[in-house]
Amino acid sequence: PFSAWCSRHVPLTLLPGGPPERRLGAVVLEMYSERWDRILELHPAGSPLRRLFDNEMQGAAEVAQEAGIPLLFADCGDDEIDALFAKWVRITWEDLADPIGGGWFRIFSDILSVGGTLYSSPEAATAGEGTTVAVSEQPQQLQKQEEGGAWPTVLAGLLLLLGSPVSLLRSLLVLALEAFSSQTSFVMGASIALSLGLFALEGALR
């Protein structure tokens, strides 16, 4: 998919040797070590399954490892994710069942809060060794350095749209493989499969 290509391309543009403001110090994956070991065992680099399950994580990690750049993990384990998932599913169901007592209002407030967070502009963050940088300025600075007008954005959107069916099928396969190790993956995979089945059934009945 196009997203996997992007994950490989971004580290390549930030490899050491370029301008100081564009040098890559490390690649951080939304991953934890145990799951990463499972991924490498199931579809290691160069294997047929690796080509089938082409993904952003391995794409970026392989570029970093070839360049000798540190690879860091920034996610919690299966047990913690399963516990958090179960907790918030329970809270959501309780809110859905309590429209008068404020449950629906809490859901609406959460949606607004998430939207505000996504579109907010962080003031600043510490980037190590006492250096303070504006988080929201970095993507804008990199974007200003790119030329070519608006067509790359349009093309990227089309490629992402065309790759969506493939990404969905791969996601289902990955969730099926992870279902033996993670309750969250099992529930998510089953929910997506059930939704697709109901959608197909509805189309057939029409």
C-alpha cells in the first residue's frame, strides 16, 4: 500500500548527512518488543509473507536498521491494551445506556475533545538537552521545503483510496494472526468481519 511506501520514504529523506534540521536520530514505532518479535517471526524481511503483509512498521524499521539508526518502541503490551480496551468498552456501553443521566453528553464531549486535540497547535515541547521546539512548526517547515504545488496531495489521496481494499484485507489477516495473543485483536477482527458480512448480506437482500 501507499502508506507503507510513505513510511519507508520519510526515514530516507531524514537520514544523517542532510541538513541538521532534517537529520533522523531514531525511528519510534507504535509497537512493543514482544509483538515486534512475533511480527519478525511470522513474516521476516525477504520472506513471501513479508511482501504479502507489507506494512508501515517494518518498512520504516528496515530503512532505519540498514542506516544504523536506533529503533525504539513506544506502546504497551497485550495485557495492558486488553485491560484498557475492556475498560473503555464497558464505560461506553454504560454511557450509551444512560442518555438521560449524562451518558450521551459524555460521549459527545469526548468526541469534541478528540477533535480539538487533533486540530490544536501545541505550544512547545522539549526535544532533549534542554532544546525547546514548537511541535506544530516542524511539519510546516518540512512542508514549506517541498515544492510541486497541490497535485502531490491529490495524488496521495487517490493512492490511499485505491489501496484501501488491500489494506482492509491485510488488516483482517493480521488481526486474525494476532487474535491468538490479544483479546483486543480478536474482538476487533471479529467486529470488522461481522460488519462486512452484514453489509454484504444487506446488499444481497436488496
